[in-house]
Amino acid sequence: MNLLGGTLLFGLVVTWVIFICKKQSPTEVETDERDKLIQTRAIVASFISVGILIALTCLILRFIVGISGTIAVWELTLINFLIFEVALLVYSVAILVQYGLGGRDGEK
């Protein structure tokens, strides 16, 4: 990718993020205590899943490759990318589950 294509892609991503993050109306509430608690719990669940996945990956690679074996760099990159994707999935599911268990009209 040349410099112009990279700059264009960066500009599109920044524009998309600004469009997604802006409020729809001035009276819209940004977050409350419940939202912050749900987000904190989801972040903790995501970090725990990352730790477990990294530990399992190290153990599995140890048994498959062995102590003196080697692994390609692209495979490690792929493993890290997949762990990142699973962490995002765990974060999203944790948020959805917590909002789903919230009850009717914010009741507990």
C-alpha cells in the first residue's frame, strides 16, 4: 500500500470513529453508574480470557513443538490476532449478557 492509500484509509477510519462516537441529541445521557459497572465487568472478563488463552497457547505449543522446536513468525502473529479477536468477542458477549440480565426498565 502506498502512502496515499494509507493516508486515505487512516482518514476514513478516523471519520468513521467520529461518526460512531457522536451523540444523537444534546439531551442523550452518555453513561450512568450501571453502564460503567457493566463495562468494568466486561473488561475484567476480557482480560481473564486473554490470560487463560495465552497460558493455553503456551502449553499447547510446548507439547506440539517441543522445547527445541521452532514456529514461524506468521503463525505467532496469527495466534496473537486470534487471541485479540476472542478477547473482543468475550467483551461483547459479557456486555450483552449483563444488559440482558438487567430486568425490565432497569430493575434488578
